[in-house]
Amino acid sequence: MNNKVVTIVFIALCLLLLLSVGGTFWDGSVDLLLHNGGNWKFPKTLFIFWMGMSQAGVLLSAFLLIMKVKIHRRTSLLLELSSLCSLVVAIALAMLYSNSIMIDSGVYSIGIVGFISLLFFVTHLVAADSAEDLALCKELAKIRRPLAWIILPTVFWVVSSFALGFAQFENSVWQGSFFPVNVVACVFYMGLANSIILLSFENYYNRMIGRFLMLCSWFMSLLFLWLILLKGGGSFASFIFACAIPQLLFFEVVRENLWGRLLVVLSILFGILLKCDFVVNHNDYHFFANANFANASLMFAGGTLFVALFFGVRFLLSRFFENDEILMGEESGNSDGEVPDVEEKKYYSPFSAPEFKVVRLPVLCGVLAAVTYGYFSSDWITLAGPFGAYVSCLLVCLQPFVHLGVKRRRGNRK
């Protein structure tokens, strides 16, 4: 991690935050920051943005793991940590501006996924910290992809539920099955852009993710254009920043330049923010027409809090869990720290695969927990699924330690 760059970015965000807060006294928007009247809609825009960011990292990490994409463990850990820090920022916004932000069961389901993401993240950390214990590494290697198989559909579920809840209670214009698909695609797109930014602070660039981002930008362009044609209007500014400008990555001079990549991915995130503002206000130019220092203060406050949390935890983890040559559990420049799967080339029938054996009992217990929760709760449609997934993931995470305990007891008896 480049500590000097992180320090410069953090100081720059703090200075911008101080300047924007001072500017609120100049343009008279300081009352919006101090008084939570409920008429200010920009906190809701930022809340939706950070909620999307809270799912983007873990969604991309689980997807890459399921697809058996060979990436450094550092990359997965950075993505999962960014999800947790983004969720904290979203919760802080919801607490400060509770009159503007409505908390419903969809938000609670995302909170449950936050606990699942924490389990996923801690599992990677324990595996990185136990490199000398090969038995524990092998046991943890067996549960990573099963955990991802549970997490991926759960994230799809909660993001779709959150989108449908917003369309039902906030703005009926977005009702329909196409809106959740668009939201899930935007979340995945944010995860790709965010990964390039985070890896830049590690002095690292993953060209595979860069190519994947280019491909995703073409798909997002089609989605944005289809939505514009379907609704008879749309966020053209968001389309320019999130879809048109990223096409510059097609040119090698931009793609292979650090500042060029950063400008493109920051443009993507800003375009998604404009999209969130359009979803809330249904006005293409509302963000620019109602720009004030209060909005800027809230944006910089969220960014500053995220940078402080993310790199603070990142520094603590590198200090206590790694030596100076290891980055987030990475073993070497040619290895991502994963334990090689010697049985990967073997064929298994669907119900005899090792991954199915790992998840079958936990998933069954999770289904029973979801049914039990639904019996005693009125919000079972939204929360039963994430609650069952959380129980399943918790039981999957306990399996390696149970297996090791049983093996050690048998060894002591012999």
C-alpha cells in the first residue's frame, strides 16, 4: 500500500470537506446540514449510492470465485473490505438523516448481507493468517466457493428486493421487473470500477478486470439506452459519464496510464451517482440545477469517512496479520495465496460434488431457519431468505474447525 498517496488523498478530502462546509455559510445551505427536516433529498441519493457500493465488492468477489478466476487473494479482500466500509457509511447517513431516508425491510436485508460479508471476509483473513497450518488452510479452501455460491444469489435477492421496495414506496415510475435487473447491473459495474481504484493504491493493475470493465460498459450502454427508450426519457448525463467516457479505455494510451484509468473509473462512479439522483428525483438535471455546498459537504464527508475506515482497517490488518512482504495474504507475485485444488479436473455428478456435500446440511438448516423466522414474522418475504442464508453461511464457516477438532481428538486417542 502506498502510504504517501493514501495520506495525500485523505488530507485532500478533509480540505475539500472543510471548504465545502465553509461554503454552506456563504450560500445559506448550512441549515440543510444542521436541520433534518426531511425535504432535502440528496441524503437519500447518497444513501442509495453507498448501499449499492456495500453490495458491489462482495458481489464481484463471490462472482470471480465461483467462475474460478485466478486473482490475488489481496484483490478479494480489498473488495470485501470496501463493501463493509461502504455499509458503515450508508448506516451513518441513515442515522443522521432519518427523516429523509426511509428504513424498511429491504435495508434490513442488506444489513444481514453485511454480516454475511463479514463472515466471508474473516474467512479469508483466517486463511491468510494460518499459512503455516496447512490443515486449516485446506479446510478453509473447501468452504470458500460454497460460501460464494450462497452469497451470490443472496446479494441478487436483496438488491432486487431493495429496488422493488424503492419502486413501491418511493417512486412508482420504476415499478416493473426491468428495474431490479438494471440495479444489479449497476452494482456489478460499480464493483469493477471500485476494484481498479483500490488496486491503484496498492501499485497494482489487473488487466483482466480492466477488460471486463470495458465489456461491462458496452452492456451498461445498452441497458441505459433501452431504459431511455422504454421510459421516454432518462439520465443522459449519467449515460455520458458512466457509459460514453469509459469507451476511452479502448485506447491503449488511456488504458495503460494510471491517471487515465483513474479518471475513467471516477467518471463511472460519478455517473452512477447521477443515476441515483435521477432515480430519486426523476429529473435529468436536478443534480446540477440544485447544486450547493451542502450537497458537496455530504459527498466529501462520505468519501472521507470511507477512506478513513478502509485504509485504517487495511493498515491494521497489514500491521498485525502480515509481514512486510505480504499484501493482504498474498503469498508471492505468481500466487494468489489459494490452496491448489488437486481434484479440480475430476468429474463429479451433481449431488456428489465436494461443494454440494459442504453446503447441503447448512442450506437445509438455513431453509428451516427461514421458515421458522417467516412463521413468527410479518416481513418474511423480504427477510426470510437473507436470514436463512446467514444461518447457512455461519454453519459452513464452522465446519473447518469442527473437522479439525474431530481429527485431533481421533489422533490423541491413537
